[in-house]
Amino acid sequence: MAESVLEWYFDKFIANDSSKTEEVKADPAEELFLSLLPDELLTLEEDTESSTGPDIHSQNSIAVVELPIPTPVLPVIQEPETIPQIQNVISTVKLGCCLDLQSIACKVWNVEYKPKVPVVFQAYKSLVMRIREPRSTAIIYKSGSVVCTGAKSVEDSRRAARRFARIVQKLGLPVCFLKFKIQNMVASCKTFPISLELLSCHQRCSYEPELFSGLHYKVTPGITATIFSSGKIILLGAKKEAEVYEAFDAMYPVLRCCRRLTKP
């Protein structure tokens, strides 16, 4: 009885399970396909199945590098030089004696003297003398007054005035170097384009485009600036170099507000 029951159990369950396992076995066509694959793909497939996540230390893993986003580089607009440069220094000096201009004109080189002028201009008769070092020009009057122009600095103007006095002294005249004084300094610089119509609204400005293309700006008492639309500025009236720079610093913020935008 027990043996018959065991045989029935074997035929019922174990035999069916073995047949199912045989059915579950791989298909011969699939085995043939896998046999044709290279070993590298088979090992790669086994590694991916065995691993639960990406291995950072494996050679097959690809590191993702985040490249920095390039920031746009804006062009740097360089403004032109805005430091005023001294162009002319006008000074005066007294020689302390009356001069014979005709005698000086006959004995000295680089002299220009034209006594035959209309009667209207007789009060302005003068002798013009020039030297090369420092390059400057002197206007000499009969009374002994000398106006020296053309120097680029106060030191050069003083040195030029002394040379003019020494040239006249060598002619035998009792010349002295008296009352040297700086009367005017002319400075100029180039800035950005300026809207003169907008700047003319300022209370210190006067602008008449029908008469003159420049605008007159009274910066400080005694110092006036002539401004052109191109950005060129001429400063007049200063008697010291420090006054030139102070006047320009005072007017520069106003000029920036009236800057004319140019098309790119």
C-alpha cells in the first residue's frame, strides 16, 4: 500500500517538476546566439546584472564633468586722455629803462621791427624778438616793457624772459630784470563728444552757434573754458598750474552729464 502511494506521488509531482525544469532550460537557438557574442559583452552583462548601482571606481563608468559656463566679456571703453596740458604761458617783465627799438633791430638777429605803420597804430609800435631755446617770442616796447609768449611752463617763461633781458643788456643798455609776473596760461585737452545744446542750459555757459562754434563756460572767477562739440577744451585765465587742474576738476562732472552718445 505504501509503495503504491509513493509511486503515485512520484508520477504526479516529481515527474511533472522535472519536465518543467527541462522546459525552462535555455532554447538551443538562444544558446547559439550567446555563443557567438564576444566575451567582453558577456562579462559586461554579468557585471551589470550583479551590481545594484553604478560603480564609481570601475573603469567602464563614465565621469560626467560639468564645464563652467563662459561669461560674456564686455568691451572696455577707454576714454581719451583728460589731463589738461599747458600750451602757452604769457608773462611780463620790466627792464627798467627806455629802449631805442631801431638800434636794437639793427644789432640783434631774429628781430622784426616795422616802425612805418599807420598813425592809428603808433601807440602799439613794438619790436618782436624770437629765441629757439626755450622756444618763445618777446614783444618789446619802447618803455621797457616786455611780453613773453610761447613757453610751455612757468620755468621756461622765466628763463626766456631773462634771456631777452640779457640780449638787450649786451647792447650797453642799463637793463634790470624787474616785476616778472605770469599774466595768463593757456591749457587744452581732448575729452569725449559733448552736446553743446544741452550744456548751454547751464547758468555759467553762453552759446551762440550763429557767431561762434564753441561754448564759453565761466568755470571760476577769472578762468574761462571754450568747449567744442568734438570734446576739445581750451582753458584761459589761470596764473598757476594748480588753478588749471582745479578748474578742470570743477567742470568735469558737468561735462559728463552732457556727454553726447555716438552711434556704434
